[in-house]
Amino acid sequence: GQGSQDRKSEQITLEWIQSSLATGDRVVIEVIEELGYYTGIGIANMMTVLFSDYVVLGGPMFHKLDQFYNIVVKTATERLNGLYPGYDIRFRKGKLGENATAIGAGSMVFDHYLN
């Protein structure tokens, strides 16, 4: 789209992507759809190794771009159901933000010493 071409020399921000999606910029929509598709494939591949039934997706892309989140979830679910019919996997957006890793590591230390 025209908006995409105007930004070639500038840094692309998440806010600009959100704005471009809202205005229907076809190039940005296609890029987000493709990125979501391949991210969903990657998550499905990880799930075939981890075989978890719950996935928490965190980060600005998942929180601020619903279209991206929905494509990731749809793609991962379809691929997993194709490999493992009836595989019940649930997705949700993380709520701990950028400190999720530190909070998780800290809780593991507490759990180790308290149990």
C-alpha cells in the first residue's frame, strides 16, 4: 500500500503497524498474516515436542495485534489437530509482561526451597 512505501526510510514501530492495519494497508496485512502463520507453525512444532495442553503467549505483538494473535492460534491449533486429532490445546495471552521470566524463575527457587 501507499502507506507502506512512505515508511521505507523510517523505522517501523508497533504503533505504525497498528495504524496501518486499522487503515487496511494491504502490504502490512499480508506481512502480519504471513508472520502469524509461520509463528503458529513454530509453536505447533514446539508443542509436538513438549506436548503441553496450555500455551501462554506474551509480548507486544500478541497483546497489541489481535489479528496476529488470532492467526497464530488458528494455525497452531489446525496443525496440532491435524497431527493429533482431538488434541485439546488452549491458548491465552500472558499477563505478567516483561517480568514473566524473572517471576517464573523466582517462583521455581521458592518452590525448590519450600517443598
